[in-house]
Amino acid sequence: MNFLDFEKPIAELEGKIEELRHLSDSDEINIAEEINRLQVKVDRLLRASYGKLTPWQKTQVARHPDRPHASDYIERLVSDFTPLAGDRCFAEDKAILGGLGRFRGQSVMVIGHEKGRDTESRVRHNFGMARPEGYRKARRLMEMADHFSIPVITFVDTAGAYPGVDAEARGQAEAIARSIETCLDIRVPLLSVIIGEGGSGGAIALAAGNTILMLEHSIYSVISPEGCASILWRSGDAAKDAAEALHLTAQDLQRLAVIDDIVPEPLGGAHRNPELAITSVAEHMDRALKSLALVEGGVLRARRRDKFLEMGKIGLP
Amino acid sequence: MNWLTNFVRPKIQSLVRPREVPDNLWDKCPQCGHMIFHRDLAKTLWVCAHCDHHMRMSVKARLDMLFDGAAYQRIELPKGLVDPLKFRDSKRYTDRLKDSQAKTNEQDAVVVAHGRVGGVPVVVAAFNFAFMGGSMGIAVGDGIVAAAELAVLQDAALIVVPASGGARMQEGILSLMQMARTTVAVAKVREKGLPFIVLLTDPTTGGVSASFAMLGDIHIAEPGAVIGFAGARVIETTIREKLPPGFQRAEYLLENGMVDMVVHRHKLAETLGRTLGLLRHRGAAGQLLPIAVDLPDSFEAEPGV
């Protein structure tokens, strides 16, 4: 288990519990009691700290290495998953996964940023930072879904599009722009779930959907708090202040009508109980897809476009 | 302070009539360093006569240069939501806005005007880099949407002239949303069969380049303009090496297939007029040409081909 800075007191208590568990072989009854007492304390601490996470703490939770990733959601929720590769122009970009499958029996096209779990897979997936090929693949798959009248589900989890010489040379900006354009053009339901980090243009390239769900402790922002701090505060140390100022939490984004619904996370964040987190996302996805399924394709497209044309009419009180 | 500066100089100055001397008569070319008199700059459209460097120019000069006979009508943009997040860094965002408004005498970073280019009716949305780096927030989104709607209404072509560092951070997620918003706006122009031309000027980066600015039917770039998604500094710190010379310049994009042409500023208006005339089936003077509907017999496809 990886612990975040603000989780230190929790980590200490859990360490103690672990020690006591080892001792409990020497059959003393009050050890079990002590463990229970500590567990209650841990839960109380978790509830207290996770009940009022600051935007900066949420940023850390959203980036937690043990948080369920797109591949975890696909594995648990999508049967018959059939990965599809390549942009048909240049390469296959593993920072964005995509493919056909079934969600609760229904054919779906699934597309998602994948950050990777260990060093080897992180490198393979380029830490979830896509190059133009990734966005062009996403576009190809969305168009295919449109062609076969299959709903699209996207899982958004990226620090942003990859800033590299090769990415620029092959038209990173154009690839993102076209991906956004395709999101707004298809006549099938587009459901986006922000499961971790929604980083700037690289995120909205997959997230201009009919319905946008966000996990309770995920973030979605025009720029990373660190990037914003270094530009506006001229110091990376101000990331905490920038996170506050950017209002990048699910709760604030719902107030701004940028997202539609928040999926509650298990106590202590999705990384403490990935199973439960994924199940609760699935319930929300099911509900959203069912209501979108009733709407005719042209209307879906028109409503999606109108929704984004209206963006910026509602501010924070 | 001594008696000379204190006493003699004021006396001497009062003898000759006090004259207002503007302090910005001379500009320095950022590339070759030559000092250029402001009138000469206006004459050369802010292109350095010594090294041909295309300097940034004001929105007014840009519009004067693009429209036929410098004749155009500016439109008033809707007053949208200001400072939706009550954003504050070392300074309040509303104060930054006021400073920029005072400095530029404009409400925000985009100006929309309509008129004719090469005789063809067009709506132009031009960015003002001097206004918070031309960054795109709700007001700029409003401008692009208004320009697109006007183009559809007037059956006119749409030309957008970005000069922008990207999204306006101070409006947070709502500035990111303008990428999707402007994408819908320009899609509506294209769906009406109207040309959408992007004239990429220095700089066009970030959220502006990754939305409407890369979705034109035709992309024309000014020489030397920086155009790209990620900022050069971000890339350098990511890959930890120096960037190749000319990286993200207009000519580099041309080489890489991202723009149709790189056109000298002195030839821009002519190029735009000619291109629009071709797209809209008009002659050089902007007269509508009849399109042959019935093809002559000789045009019939040969059987078996």
C-alpha cells in the first residue's frame, strides 16, 4: 500500500494493527479488542480526512498509483473485450486503450487512457500521455462505433497529451482538435467517466460526451496545479494554492455544470477498495447509458453540441 | 539636484513651447535588433525591412490590412460571465482584466468584424495577443461563436486569426470547455458549405491550436510564427534536450503537413482573396461566376472506365 502525505496518521495506526495481528498468535484476548479499537480509530480518521479533502489532496488521491485504472475497469466490467489497435496512419499508441466489448450484455466501444501499474507497464503506456496516434486511434474507433450504432464509453485518466518533439512533428494539436470534433459529431451515445486525472486538452479529447461522470476524488482541469503555479505564482511550491484557485474537484465542476454526476468512492478513496469503486461506477454507467439509449441519434448529437455551446454560462456563487 | 537641473532647465524649457514627445516612436526588431521608425513599420505592415521578420501587429492594423480598402464593420460581442471562479493568484483576475482593458482599449482578446476580402463577404475574428497573451476564456469563446453565427447568417466565409498562448487559466475548466464550444461553432460554418480559413500568426499554441485553429478548410501561416500544442519550455524539461532549430515554426509545420502554405504578410490579403474566390466560385473581382450545371457531351464519362 502506498500512503499519501496526509495519510500518515492512518498509516501509523494500520502499521500498529498489523503488528498486533502478528502478536495475536500468543492468544491474548485483549489484543483482539485492541485491534478493534484501533480499526475504529482508523475508520474515524479516514472519514474525517476523506470527508474534507482539500483540492490539492484530491489531486494526490486522483493520481494515487493504486487507484483503479482504465484497464481495471475494462477487465472487471467489459466482457468479450476485443482490443483494437492503431491509427491506420502511423502507429499504435498504448497510452490510449480501445476496443469492442459488452457492458451488461450491450455492445460498446470502450476507449480510455491507461497510465500503467508498474515501471515496465508505465513505460509501455507512456504514463497515460498520448501522442497524436492515440487521439487518431480514438477518433477512428468513435467513427467506427458511429457507423455500427454502438455506444461509446471513455475512461479519462491522463496528466495530459505527451509534450514531445515527435508528438509535435506529427500534429499533436490537430489530432486533439479532430478527436474533440469527432466526440461532438457522432450520433451514438458518448459516456465519459473521469476516473482519475483529467488533464487539459489530452482529457477533453475523449471527454466531450453526452454524459460526463466523475469519481468523487478525481480531478479535471485546464492545467495541472504545478503548471499553473509555475506560470502564475512563478513557483512550483504554490501548487496547493493553484489547486484551490482552479476549482478542479468533481464537486466544483458539478456546480459549474461541466459534469453531470459524481460517483461516490469507498471510504478512503477508490484505491482502498477498487472492487467497490468499480462496482459503483458500473451502476452509474448503466443508469446513464439506459437513459441515453432512449434518445434518437440526431437528437443525441444536437443535445451534446448545444450543451458544449452553453459552457461558460454558469459560474461559482 | 543642483542649480542647473533645478533652475536653469525649467526656465529653458518654458522658453520653447512644451511639446508632447511620444516615447514609442521607435521599435526594435526582436530578431535583428534594428531600430525602426513607427511610420516605417506601419508602411511595411510590421515586417522588418532589414531581416523580413514578421513582428506582432495590433488587431486594428490586422483588420485594416485584411479587408478590401480597410473597410469593415466591427460587431459588438455579447457580455458574458466575467471571472466565473473568482480567481486570484498574486493578483485578482478582475484586476488583470482591467489592466488589459485599459492597455488595449478592448473588452477582451478577440475582435470580430465583417466586410469583404477579395470581393468575397467574410467575417473575421482576430485575436489580440496584447490582451493577456490572447488567451481563450469565455469571452473569446463568445467571440468565435458570434463570428461563426454571423458567417452563417450572412452566408459569408469565416476567417479566424489566432495569436494566443492557449486557454485562459484564470477561468479554469470553463476555458478548457471553450475548446469544445468553438469546435461546435466552426463545425456549423463548415456544415453550411461556407469556407473556414485559419490564418495562423505568432503564436498559436495550447488550447487554441488544439481546437478550432487546426480545424480550418485551409491553414495559412505567417513566416516564422510559433505554432504548436505544448510550449517549448515544457517539452525541453520533459525530454531534457535542446529543441531543433526552427522547431514549431510555420515552416516546420508546412514541412510536416500541418499547414497549407506559409505566406508573407505583404501577400496575405491577395492570397486570401484569391483562395476565397476559388472556393466560392467567384472571379477575381468577386463576381459570381455561373457554374456549369449541364456538362457538354464531351465531358461524359467514357464507358468502361
